[in-house]
Amino acid sequence: MSEPDVFIMAEQAFTKMVDQIRADQWDLLLPSSAASQPGTTLRQQIQHHAYDDSWVPDTLSGKTIAEVGDTYAGDLLGTDPKASWHTITERTQAAVRAFHDLDRIVHLSYGDFPARDYLKHISGFRGLQAWDLARFIGADDRLPDDLVQGLWDELAPEAEMWRQWGVFGARVDVPDDAPLQDRLLGLTGRKP
């Protein structure tokens, strides 16, 4: 499975969860984690993902942070956060579908990487956040099997590096014969 395929599946899984956020949940405070700061509301977290997604087409095109500047500063969700999210993710997914030079060097806030690594970084974040979001809003937290396999294939070889970077918490022990989603969650410091 290619990095763009996993990215698209992660975006779609996350979007499915965004679509299930109730009006009374947007201002709820998230628990502190590696993915959210203390005092972060659900809306602020989705805003963060919208900001992250907005950069994808520019980043894949080779633009630097300085070239993009503050283009995406401010509230990207507006008065209809779900519709705004859909507009952003559809643009982002279209850019990823049209992108084919996975060895192209792209410029990130934490260094220059091949585009394939960039897509893996954001796919892992978005896919795992889909699960986190589902748990938080009380939705079904089962991720699509293909997405789980794709994330496992991408993240398992690099999990310890991500843990050293502070992206993943301590590994949670899960039986070797547990479903792959449970093993993925444990690998990334989440309790299934």
C-alpha cells in the first residue's frame, strides 16, 4: 500500500469522526496528551488539523514555510466547522491523489524530508487522531482494516524513533494475538 493511499484512508477516517461531532461537543476540553495541550477544546484540535491539512498542497509542491507564510493563519473552520473541514480535506486529498514524486524533498517545520516520509508522518497523526476523536465523542472507534494495516506497516518500523521524539507515549502491552488495531494502539502508547 502506498503512502498516498494510507494518507487518503486516514483523512477519510478522521473526516468520518468530524462528521459525528455534535453541536454541544465543540467546546469540550480534551484530555492532555502528546497530541493536545492542556486547555485545548475539541474545536481548537480540529482547527489544528485544518491548519495542518491546509499546508499539504503547498508542502507537496515544494514551497517553504517562508513562501507560504501566514496564509493559513486565523480561524479556518468559521461558522460551519464541518463544511469548512470538508472543503479543506477535499482540496488536500486531491493534491495527494495528484502527487507522484514521493522522493521529492519537502520542507517541514522540523526539517527537510522526502515526501513519502511527510505523508507517513501526517497519516500516522491523522489516523490515530481519528481513533482518539472517536473515543472522545463516544463514536465507534473501529478503524477500517486497510487503514490499520497501512498504519501498522508505516509506523511499526519507526515506532521507537517516534517515541524518542515524544510523539508516542510508552508502549502499552497488548497480547501478540490481539487484533491488529489493538496492537497498533499499544505500539503507539494508547490503551485499546
